[in-house]
Amino acid sequence: MSDPVSFLFISAGIFAGAVVSGLVGFAFSAVAGAILLHILPPTEAVPLMMACSIVTQAVSLLALRGTVQWRGHPCLIVCGLAGMLPAVYLLHHVDAHVFRIGFGIFLVLYAVAMLLRPRAAIVSAAAGCLPQALVGFGGGVVGGLTAMPGALPSMWCELRGLPKCQQRGLVQPYIATLQLAALAVMLAYNTFSSSTLLNMTLYAPALAAGAALGVVLFHKVDDALFRSTVLAILLVAGVLLAI
């Protein structure tokens, strides 16, 4: 990046996105994209955000591997991958902008409602495979249209009243798998260019520092603060999608 000011702003966006992703396990693109998409063209910003997000997921999975509980994940993940297929179709047959606005408003209403109510499980924590399948499939569709596959699974965890370690154990592998699948598609269509690799090298320090700080913060916060942070991020993400 030849422009020092742009370099600093992009570094700040990637750092902020990595901190949030390291802390709550999702929303890298929602945070970083608020800056990157105003500076870089989408053909450069989207592959860069995808690559950076996968790196933060890998760092978090490695650092938090002791919290990941694989039981029950296959149902969520397989249905999430299946949900990506209709998302590809919908991208070409519906107004994705209108969908993003509608989903953004839904996120805002949900986050506000949950922030105003006491913490308590609404759905049984022992809910079976069918609800997980629906959430996983819906997350795949939403992820394909909004680049936020973790929103619905995070909401599902909140409705079940799961503590932060169980939430990360469910959401983190789900997002990582869907992003790897999306990466494979992008590689198949030669979406990644030499400029993406160059940008990854340039912004690696900001990415690494942000991800590390996010993981450290995850260990510091308690379940109540983690819940509030997740809901606040969903609220901000909803606003960013809706405007």
C-alpha cells in the first residue's frame, strides 16, 4: 500500500476485526469491512477479509482448543455447508442488499431485546439435532448473503444460555469450516490474486496482534460480560448491515 494513511486505516480495521474475532469468535468481516470497504475495491477487500478471518479462526482454534467440544458439531456444520448452496443461487436471484437490510434490522431488534432481559435460557440446552440443523442451514444461507455465518449460531447459543466456553466450542469450528469451504470456492474461481498475498504480508503484524489480544481478553472476561459483548457486536453488526 503506497499511501501511508490508507495503510494505517486498513491496519486499524484489520486489528479491530481481529480483536473482536479473537474475543467472541466471529464478526471479523463486519468490523474490518466497515473500514476496508471504504478504502479498497471489493475485489481486493473481500478476499483479504476472507483470508484474514480464516487466520484469526485458526489462531483462536489453536489457542482455545481445550474449550472446543466436538460433540454435536457434525449436524450443525454439515447443514451449514448445505445452506451455502442456496445462498449462491439467491445471490443471483434476489436483491442481496434488501436482504442485508432486513437481516440487519432483525439483528438490531434481537440484540436490543436480549440486552434488556435478564440472562436466562429460553431454549433447552439439550435441544436435539433438528433445531441445530435448522440453525446451521440458516447460518449457511445468511453467511453466503452477508458474510456473517456466525450470527445465527451465536444467537442460538445465547437462547440456550450456554456459557462462553461452550459457545466458542460450537461457533468457532462452524465458522472455520464454512470459511474454508468459501475459500476453496474462491481459489477455484481464481479470486485470490498476488495483491491479496501481498496485502496479507503487509497487514500480518496487525492481524496477529489483534487476534492475540482478543484471545487474551476472552480468558479475562466472565460469562456475563461475554454475553453482553456478543450482543453488543450483533447490535453493531446489525446497524452496519442496515445502513
